[in-house]
Amino acid sequence: MWEEIEQLPNDQHPAIVFNSHITGLAVARNLGKEGIPVIALDRDGRAYGLQSKYANIAAYCPNPLVDEDGFIQLLIDIGKRLPKKGVLFPSNDEWVFAVLRNQNRLNAYYFIPFSELETVERILNKRTLYKESERLGIPIPKTWYPEEDELTHVPFPCIVKPVEQRSFYDAFQVKVFEVHSQDELTDVLKKTNGHEVVIQEVIGESLSDFYSLCSYVSPKGEAKGVFVGQKLEQYPLSFGTGCLVRSAYRQEIVDAGIHILHTLGYHGISEAEFIYDKRDQTYKLLDLNTRTWKWIGLPVAAGIPLPLIAYLEAIGKEAPTYGRQKEPLKWVYFHDYYRLKQEGGSGGTTGHLTDDELSTIVRGQLPTETLVDAVFDQDDSNPGVQLIKNGYGDQYVCPC
């Protein structure tokens, strides 16, 4: 890797992307197609992005949950050799926290294109996010805090969700637990002892009630790029991650999401997740991701290149103005969509791929004007080869 770094062009700021699974692959493709040098890092050598032709350099890095010091030292060692300051693109919460906890050590070598630690901690901690939302009058599902609330009147079904996502997922291989009785709630709280959790009511009638405001907000509070996506299918079916999402602009989602970001004082790339509650006809905040996320390739394909906007703003260049997102357009992670259908699952009301769309995938003709895949791309085929080599039943469980 060190000799390769010396070969990078002297007149450009490299982008350092980590991890390099689905999310990092999309970021690398967006930036690489603009001629920006990309260094792709991952804790697992099977990551798709490490195989992309848009990764000028691909390398292993320590897992920050296991060896944060080693991970940060690697970034410093890379930074010392870069021709110009790099721009960091973490794609999971643990990578974000590792960077921000060590920002003073990294500032000499890198631009960090998102808010400082205190702001991000308030947002990524579900307890403080929901408490702050309640205080500010931002609609959220009804929420209980086990340490302080009486739980005898919790409605069922409900969900038990972690305050901190990654260690919870690594421990249980699920994002949340759905609970159907008081006895089951007691058992789940015992099972998750050691992980701080909150309890929420279940709302929404189908997956298509889930929307996300995806944006880049500048340090001055300017929304330089906005996109709204609607979830159509997810895997696993119960509280999984999106495997089929479509471009679906909703002005009320834009207004609500930007208001929340301004109120919380966040700048950078983010995804604000909402669910529509037909009982009071409001969109309620579920989560706020202060980073790139799994299907960020969809806004890029729809003409809202959020990673590029963040990169340009970070290095002091004015990002151009982008218009309304392209519609119709779907994003699919066919690996998970295929498994969902194998298992007979479908949670959406409008989510199935058509026969013509499936034929396009089989013929290897992606992307098209109306469909993009997370991995398969005629222009960059090696990540798809890696997916097939990994297999459709492997142990690589990164949900990102």
C-alpha cells in the first residue's frame, strides 16, 4: 500500500473510505467516477468495495471496535504519506466514533466532513435522540425507557431496540427484538442485559410507510443536496435493512428532516428515517444516521451525489446546485432480495421487482434508467464477482 500511495496524483485530495462493503462501494464509485483518488479500507478482505476499479488502493484495516488505537494509527500512517490532506468517509457508527474521538490526532492529515463528537453522540445515542426529540416537539413513536419508566402498560407488539447499534447487532445478529407479551418483554430485557435499550410502540401498516430524508447540510446550515427514498422490501423481513428502495420525493419529509437537522445542529451527510402514522397522519422520526448508509447509491443514481457534494465542500470548493431527484428509479441489493424471495417473504405493498427488471438483472445489463443494484454494475464488475465468490449463504453478516 505504501508504494501505491506514493503514486497518487499530487494535485488532488484522496478520499479514504471505510468500511468498503455495500455503502463504501457506492461512495468509492461516486467519487472515483469523478477522477478522485480513493483508498478503500475494510476489516474483512471479502468486502465488495476492495475489488472495485474505482479503489486506487485497497487495504485491510483493524476493526475499531476491537483495536481503535491500531485503526487510528493506520489512518495517521496513511495521512503522513498522502500528497494532500485526505477526506474521510466512515460508513458505520463505530468508524464515525473512532474518527471523532481521535479528531485532534487526525486533523493535520484529513478533512472530517461532518459534525463534532458531542453533536454526533447526542444523535446516535437513541436515548438522547428521543429525549431531545420529545423536548423539541419532534414526533416520534411512543417510547419507554426501562431504567425510569413503568412497563406494565406497554402495548404489544412492541420493539426493544438498542441505544448503540453495532455492538448489539454483533451480539444478537438482529437490529431489534419484536416482543408480543409481558413475559417475553421480561425475557428480552434479561437477554439484552449489558446493552442499554429503549422500548417503542410498533406503528405503520407496511414497509412502504417507511421513508428517509437523505441530505448533505453544510456547516452554515445550507441543504446542498436532498433526496427522499421509500423502502419497499427489507431483509430479514422483520426489522431488517432495506433491500429494495425507490426514489419517492415528498416535500413534507424534506421539511421535517431539514428542520430536525437544523434543530439538532448537525452538518454533513445524513439519513433521517421516518414512518408514517395513519392514526394522526404524521411522519414520525425513527432514527438519524450521521454518515453514509447502505443504499446511498440510490440518491447518487438519482442525480443527487451526496458523497461528491460532501467531498467538494470539505476541500473548500463550492458544490454545484442539483435539481429534483430522478423518478422513477429503484435500488436493489439483489443478494438480499433473492434470499427474501427464497424464504417466501414480502413486507411491502408495491415492492416486487417486475419480470422485466429481473430479466435485466439476469442478463447483466445493470444499471438501467430505472434500476440500479448495490453491487452488480457493467462498468465495475469485480465487486459482483466477489459477491458470487462470497456465496449466498456465507457468514459475512455486515448489514451495511
